Amino acid sequence: MVDAAWVDNGPGWLGLLLADADRVLACAPDASPRPERGFYGIVAPHRSGGPEGVALEVRAFVFDADAPVWEDPVTGSLNASLAQWLTESGHIAAPYLARQGTAMGRDGRVSVTADAGAIWIGGLTHVAVRGSIEA
């Protein structure tokens, strides 16, 4: 591990900065002993600039005492939290592109930009389900 910080933009994430993206992709969380509940974000740079200009690899894990560990394929609150931490601490400068969901067979891309001191998180979506509910 290179660095760690509590990053709070939503549920309150523990951000772990690793040395390189391959280490992020190799992570296999062990939930025993189980923490009560926690939100953990793991991030690392792609040393060669990454695929298609991707600068960071991100993974988001949620631990709960009563449920299996699950991984979120793309997480806006985590990416916003990581962006605030990593840009303010000088680890990376915005704009940049992050990739998330790779280990799950997903290809999420999150764009991070900065404007007048504010961090902006964006990306494209794929609508899988449409519908409505009538009361």
C-alpha cells in the first residue's frame, strides 16, 4: 500500500492507494473476520497510461456483517471521494479517466474534471431496464 485516507462523499469510504493497477486487479477480499460494515475503495495508477488513456484503476467493495462481500461495478460517490483526496494530495491532476468494474467483466469509465476548485464526475451509461410504476 502507498497511502490510505478516509474519503467521505456519500457512505464514507476508506480509500487505499496501491502502487499499480495490476495489484488492484489482483485483490481478492477476505471477509473473515467480518468487519461490521464498511465501504472500501482501492485505487492505483496505470503505469503506462492504461488502456485508451485510462489513468487509474478503481475497485469498490462493501462489507456487511450479515451479507457476503460485494463489489460495485461503477461508483460515483467513491470516484468523487477518490478524486478529491488524490488531487488535493498531489497524487494525480484532473482531468483524468478512471476505469472500474474490470475484475467483474465490466468496462466502466469515469471521467474526472476540475472547474474552479470543484470536482466533476461523469461518464456514459447503458440503460438495461426501463419501466414505470403506477400507484
